[in-house]
Amino acid sequence: MKNFTFFLTTFLALFLFVELTHSQVYMVVKGEVSTPYYDLEEAIEAAEEGATVYIPTGPYDIQKTLEIAGGYHSSTLLIDKKIYLVGAGAEVGVLHNTIIRGNVVLTAEASGSQFHGIVITGELRLDNVSNTYFKRCKVNSTIHLSGSGDLNIISESDINNVYNNESLYGGVGRPSNGITTKILIHNNIIRGIISNLKDAIFNNNVFTYNGNNLTMYTSWCIFSSNVFFILNATLDIDDSYGNTYNNFNNNLFHRDFRAPSQSSNCMVSNNIENVPLGNIFVDQVKWQLTDDSPGKNAGSDGTDVGIYGGISPAKEDRIPIYPSIKEFLVGSTTDSEGNLQVRIKAEAQEN
């Protein structure tokens, strides 16, 4: 309880300070020491290894231009140490959102970092990074995995991809060339192409894409208990797109699922095809299954397919696991004893 009380006190103090000064304050916490900063890049640069950076509601524009892999990238935030970034939320329609406007690059030294409740408007790039965790976030461009890495996790997030067709991209080259991008992707909304991945696991996601070549040059991946909401075409995972040695089991498909050729060495089992949209989702905002959906209890573990199934079901609003302010009211005057009435309502969702 002490740690929670300390955090909540720090968070409320941060929020109050932001409201009263009308400026953004970024709180860096390490142990029981908290330090405020007025610039996000400065806060991250000053944060010690293992520190937590609390980012309040609102947008932040990244200013720096960095040289990465021989090219210059504008509006790019570099993270080169293990830190924890906690925002106020990333889901559309929630009261508060934390938005990093620009690209975010993590180097190998940032292995073990965590992101919670943050929108990234540009590319998220993981260069030789392992053991990172992205929960209840949103990425509006490609998640780019390069080099080697292991045990990276993305959960309850929205890979929106508003700029191009690739949501997840596994580096330059083909998996056969030795690109290793081991990653667990579960209970997310994924809105674009998956390409150049190897040894990835996709559990309980919703794939929504207006095309048939959803996977390209992807090998040794497992797709289980997902919903494939392909809008206007048959889903083709054949080796004509370089897909080999993949496993598709216990998934639900809105359209046809064209069985891969024998040469692709893919395994297909217990999938459900050609399900009308009205028998899949209540709506395409929360992505909940209808009561009579054939995806109910049809996952590989006996739970539902899609984001509300599996061992770690998504929460409906997907707000951060840490308390966020939902209501903040300050009285206009003090009482006869000089007391000022303040009402604060905080909300959080469990893991």
C-alpha cells in the first residue's frame, strides 16, 4: 500500500500542478525520489536506469533529428536505457490521451523498457531490443523490428498504421537471411500488413485490412485464436508471398481462407471461415463478439477468439494500469476557515 500511496500522491500532485500552471510537467520517479521536468526529452535524458517517467495528458512534439542506420530521421525520440514510460491513456474516446508526436527508437541498451497508455504518431523502432513491453498503447505507423531480439511483448494495443500498409515489419531482408524478431503479440487490433517476421506469436488479435496479402515473407510464426476481418478479398498466406512454415489454428475468418500450398510447409487446423460480419462483432469500436458468434469459446485454450479471449483478455476501455484522473473539480471560493474544496476521481484497470 505504501508504494501505491506514494505513486498516487505523486500523480495527483503532478496533475494539480499541471492544472494550476497550464503547462506540461513530466515527473521522473526513482525509488521514493521524484523530480519534475518541463520538457519530455529533457526528462527522459535525465532519467536514471530503471526510472519511471510519468507523462500527463496532451500532445508532445518531438524536436530532435537523429542519424539512424546511415539516414537522418526528423522528430525522433531516442531511448537508450531501460526506463518505464507511463501515459494517461491511448484509447479513442477516453477522457485523457497522452500523445508523442513523432518517431520513437529504442536501442539495445533500452532492453527491458516498458510503455503504458501512450499514443505514438510516428514509427516505433526496436533495434536489437529484448524484453520490452508495450501495453494499452497506440502506434499510428509501422512497428519496425530490426536486428535480433527476444521476448518482446505488445498487448491490448492498436497498431493503427494510418500512413502506409505495413503494421509490423521485421527488418531489412528476408527471414531466411537470419533476421530474428521473436515477439509475442496478443489481444491487439492490427490494421495492416505483417512482413519479414520470423518466430513471432500472434494470439487473440483482431486483424482488419482491406486486401488479401496480409502476411508477406513471414516464417515460423504462430497465428492462434485471432479474428481475421478481411474486408473485400480472400486471405492468401501462400508461399507466392514468401510465407513458409507458419501455423494457423483456431482462428475465425470473415472471408475465405485460401489453404496454403504444400510447398509452403504451413499447418492449418480448426479454423472457422466465411462468417458474416453480423455474427462476429457487436460493433467495430470495442470489437466485442456477438452472443451467438461462432468465435465464442472457439480459441485454442477454450476461451473466445479475438481480443477478449486468452489468458490475458483486453479490458474494454484499455486505460493504463496506473491511476489516471477522470474527474477534477476545484471550488471557486474557500470557506470561513480558509479551506478550499477539491474533488478528484482517479480510475485504473488491473493487469
